[in-house]
Amino acid sequence: MEFICDLLFVICNLVSTVNKNIALLLGSFHKAQVEEMLDEARKAAGELSLNIIAEIWVPGSYEKPLALKKLLMREDIDAVAVLGIIERGETKHGLVMAEVVMKKIVDLELEYMKPVGIGILGPEILPNQISSRLRPYAKEAVSAVKEMLF
């Protein structure tokens, strides 16, 4: 009986995410690295049967909440994966920005009741820590969206 329940859960999860449309929201401040994240996000979305119908580039993380709100307002978008980097700087600017941006992202997710996968490296990430995390963060952001589309 437990096997049947598990099988039904898997089937329902697959059916509930068929033909779901997502958007990718990308920060261009670290464009070369984020393009690698974009490549991985596209690959993950394809493997998870998610349709990417919008790829929006904004200058940096500060601009992401406004762009995210515009995407979440669209009826044809079921979820958004947000990708980027908030690198460690000489001041605490990145920490403050990350706290504000992350809080607003969660607020918007709850306001619109649409999943938002966060694939933002940092804050406080060092340059030598970035390359190994690009693809895993992008993949996990898209995977989180898939999991939450129920």
C-alpha cells in the first residue's frame, strides 16, 4: 500500500508540473559567470520538463525585486528562478543589499503565491569560491521551483 501511495505521489507531481512556464531573472553585473548559470538553468529546466518563456537581465541584485514583481504579475508565468552573485566587497554593502533583496524576494513569492528559486551566490562570496558554485546554484534554483509547483 505504501508503494502505491508513493507511486501516486510521484505521478501527481509529474502531472502537476507538465507544461509549467518559468522565467529566469539574471543579474548582469557578473555577466560571464551568470551566463554559465543560465546555461545550467536551461539544461535543468529541460530535464525537469519546465518551459522557460522569459529570460530577463537586470544590472544587479538591487534591481531584481522590481523585475521579479513584473514577472510574477504575468499570468503566463508559474514560477521564477533568480540567478546572480553578490560578491564580497571592501564594505558591508553586499550584506545589506543581500538582506534587503532576499527579504523582498520572499515577500513577493508569498504575495503572488508563485515559487521563486533563489540561485544568488553570496553575500560575502570570494572570487575564488564563485566558479565551483555557478552550476550547482543554478540547477538547485530551478529544481526548487519544480518541487514547489504543486
